[in-house]
Amino acid sequence: MKIYQELRERNLIAQTTNDAELEKLFNNGGEYVYIGFDATARSLHIGSLLQLIILKRLQNAGHKPILLIGGGTTMVGDPSGRSDMRQMLDTEEIDKNTECFKKQFERFIDFSDEKALIVNNADWLLNLSYLPFLREVGAHFNVNRMLSAECYKLRMEKGLSFLELNYMIMQGFDFLALYEKYNCRIELGGDDQWSNILGGVDLVRKVRRKTVYGMTFNLLTTSEGIKMGKTQKGTIWLDAEMTSPYDLFQYFRNVDDKDVIKCLKFLTFLPLDKIQEIDNWSCGRINEAKKILAYEVTKLVHGETTAQNILESSEKIFSGTGGNSGMTTTEIRVDKCLSIIDILLAIKFVTTKSEGRRLIQSGGIYMNDNRVDDFELMINPADFLSDDIVIRKGKKSYHKIKILSA
């Protein structure tokens, strides 16, 4: 199956500037294709994982990915899909995040023999002269059209800053810079980037009289249209120190039944005929499908050995035969008794004490497989200094506590 057909059958493609031409370019191979990643945190998240998997698919089909780190655009902040202005980061923090991104890119993309490139738009954006940039680039952007773009709509409700208004122009200039340096003719991104991508396509056409192409991919959302990757504990990151491999596994192990096949198509390299076979299973095998999904995603992000260890540990836990290898662990150093509520707060199973009390009263908390009935329960550290405590919330959320002496 050719790459363009596979992207279609996996339901990845959302919008294109020229479907027929892109199909030819994708299937012929040999094109530079780029996606931008703003360095807003020290780790990529599972939304970024989808973009990396798409680039890997294209690399396997003979294309050359360009992974653009937004060292310059991060200083402005992408307003797309936001109701508030992004936090302003200083150059030192952006540089640290950039180095973290580079290491994560190398897990997924082959950079040997110039099969892929990492570039940073700070290299051309930070040295621009303001007035020449306005005259040579800004003159090609229609403000009325910009303000009607989807990427600005939420920000317009609360007040779009002039700083944010420049983001589309800067991203458009990225496309022009990559076209001029590498003859890169294809920009990719999530569907929330459509307006920004169109701005770049239009800029190259006006400045260089050349046709370039844009494509967006469907966002990784639940069946209710909510972006995946947010939990009570926060964002699901690709960095093992920010989101443990066990928590990543459990996130996909517990996705809604309606989202399993979509995630298998989007986030794994399982062949489509295998995914169709899984889709044909009876509803009684949905947990088996979820285990396959969780294993495949964890393997991609953290390696096969880690994924296998977590799978085996998870099966022991759910079968009641023990095993907590790879389980998220929190170390607590104390010299006095702890309340069960304080522990629930510390591991972020609850966000308030009242929520903890309600959860315990409803029978939703277990400690070492024993249901906790008393929300005033106090735990003596001396009883657990040589042993672990495993806290379970409901049927699927586990967390290991290691108590250390103060």
C-alpha cells in the first residue's frame, strides 16, 4: 500500500491545499517535509507523538523529515486553540527545552546520513531587522483575513495581543526560509495549524512565485472531541521522569472503548489488516485490544523491554497475583503518622480533602488490596519502612508508596 493511501485509511488526513498533487509527491518519495515544534516545555507530549509517528511513516516511505524547533516562535507563543495568552519563556529556558526535544526526536527519527534534519527557527528569526521584515514579509499578510482565521478566534474573545498576531507571519516565514534553503515544499501539522500553514503557502507563492503544499492531520481526540493526553495528574509526557512509563501504559490501557481502534490506527505501526482483525473482535475482548494498544505505544516511547516488563506486571496486578514492577512510585520521607487523605493528595489521586473523604466513603480506595473504610485512618511509618504500600483507586489506578525515615 502506498503511503498516501495508508494515511487516508488510518483516517489521519484532515485538510490539504491540493490533494491530487500531494498524493503524487507523497507516493513518489524524496521530498523534504516539515513539522514545527515550539519549545514550550522540557518534554514532548502524546499529541507530539502523533506528529513524530507521521514523520516516521513518511521517512520509511523515502521522504526526508525536517523537525523544526521553534526557538524563535516560542518567544511569541502560538495562540491556536487557546483562550489565554501563553506563558512567556526566557531564552535560557527555551534553549534547555530545545536540547530535550532533540534527544526525544532521536528515539523516533533516523538522522544518519542526512535522512532527516533538525533546524531551529531562532537561527533566522532572532536576527531579523524589524522594518525590513515588515516591508518584505508583513506586507503580504491581510489583517482582515488573519483575524478571521480559526487559530485566532478564541483569543479574540479575551483580547488578542499584537505579539500573538505576529505568530502566523513568523510561521509563514519559516516555510519560506525552508523552501529557500532546502527546497522544502510540504508543511505538515495538526488541524489546528491549518490557518498558519495556509499563511506560509501563500507567502511562498507571493514572494517566490512557487507552489508549495500544506496538509493537516486530525487531532488526537476522544470520541467526544476532547484532546487526549490530559489526566487528573496533568499532561501525559514522553519524558519518563515527567510521566512514568507505567502511567503512560495505564493511560492507554484505560482509554474509552470507542477510542481504541482510532488510537491503534494513529499511534501504532500495526498493519491495517491486523487492526481490522482487532476491530472485528467481540466486545468481550476489548480489554485485550487495550493491552495491545498500551503495549505498542509504550514500546514506541520507552522501548520493548520496558513495555514488556510493564505488561507482565500489569497482568499480575489485574489477575490478583501481585507484582508492581514499573508502577509509579512516590517516596515520602516522614517521622510521624500520615493520614490516608494526605497520601491521596501527595500522589494526586485526589485534589482536595473533601474529594478524598467522598472517595473513601464510596469504597473507592484500597491499601495493599484491603479496602479503606475510615477516612481518618492514620498510617504509622514505622510499620512500612521496609515494605511498600500500594494504593489503588477504583479498579485500574495503582500507585506505590515508599516511606523513608526522616
